[in-house]
Amino acid sequence: MSDAYITILDFNGFKNRKVKAIVFDMDNTLFDFVEAKLKACRAVVEYLGVGDEEELLKYFLRGLHGFEDSKNIADYMQDKGIYSPGKYEECCGIYENIKLNHIEPYPKVKQILRNLKSMGLKLAVVTDAMNGHALSRLHKAGLIHFFDVIVSADMTGKRKPEPDSIKLALDKLGVDAENAIMVGDSPRRDIEAGKNLGMVTAYAAYGDRNFFEKKKCKADFVLRDIGELMKLYENK
């Protein structure tokens, strides 16, 4: 891999900080995953003929089974008194297909990743999604080829803000934490995790759909648009 680096501009106390890699969160950092889930929930409730998409989405937000677990659909159907194994299986298929079909990168994401690669930077994705979901979403978004490393939660058995997945990505990249930037939409899972490792952190405020997180964020940089990432550097 290349030994190229960029230097952060002289502000926020980061003069001469050499950056060799950028680690991105995936969902709601590279694309609007919550919107894709809402569209999938809408398709399910339309199939069932009861409720609405926001009501179903709240089942995924409870933290009972996890944000990605289809058992949330089963609970919803049981609470509505319409559960059957066959209908549940149909709903799961509808949900997964519609969700994946609506994965589209945020504007400018492809161009920014292309620019970063052309500068010789190493790029990684670290996600709390399972490997199969991560790969299928990145393929659908047309982004997978930009990344040197993809680390999913099942590769370490830990989720952010536990540092294991980020540390694994950095190890695979061959880059120290102090020479990397963590970019993510979650103040707790991404920014806190990155800062604890000594990384520079960039909060993807444009994608923050973390409904139940405290919004206080101590990121080094706040991105209102992913294009602002390019303003942090000067090429060396």
C-alpha cells in the first residue's frame, strides 16, 4: 500500500498532523440507511394492510432485538394480531428487498472517495452491520471498490463504541490511530470511539439519524456536507 499522506490545515490544534487513512462508518454516513428502512417498513405495512411505517420503525428502535433484526417485524405482527409463519416470511423478504433497493449514496460521496483515493489515502469502512449486509449495501451503492478494508461487527464480535473493529481496520491498513481520521454520524459510536483511540474525528452531522442519542458531540470537525471533508487538508 502507498505511504502517501496529507496534512491537516493549521486549525483546531492539528498543525502537521499527517493523515494516511480515513475510516468511515457506513450507514447514514455514506448513504441514508434510515430512509431506506422507512421505505421498507412502508412496503411491509402496505402488504399487511395495517399500521404505518413509522410505527413499525419504532419496533426496530426499541433495542430489544437490535436495529437490524427481523424479529421486530414478528413482534409488530403479533401485537397487531396478524402473525402467521408464512406471512412473516413474506414480510421479511419484502423488507430486505425494498431496503436494499433504496440504498443510494449521498450526493458527492463517490466524488469525494475518488478524490481521496487519488491523493493516495487508504480508505476503510467500519460498520456495526453484519458482513453480508455490509457488502450488499456497498455493492448496491456502487462504493465497494473505493475501500481497501471493510470491517463488520461479526469480524470482532464487538460493536462501536468498543474499539475492536476500528483497531482491526487500522491494523489491516497498517496505519497508526494518530495518522487516521474517523468519520461517522454517531457522536457515541463513531466519534467517541475514534477519540478514545487518538484519531482525528469528523462528525457527519448531515447523516445523523440517531434518534435516542444525546446530540452533544466533541468531534474535532463537524461536516454539514461530506464535501467539507476536502477542506481539512492540504496535499503534501
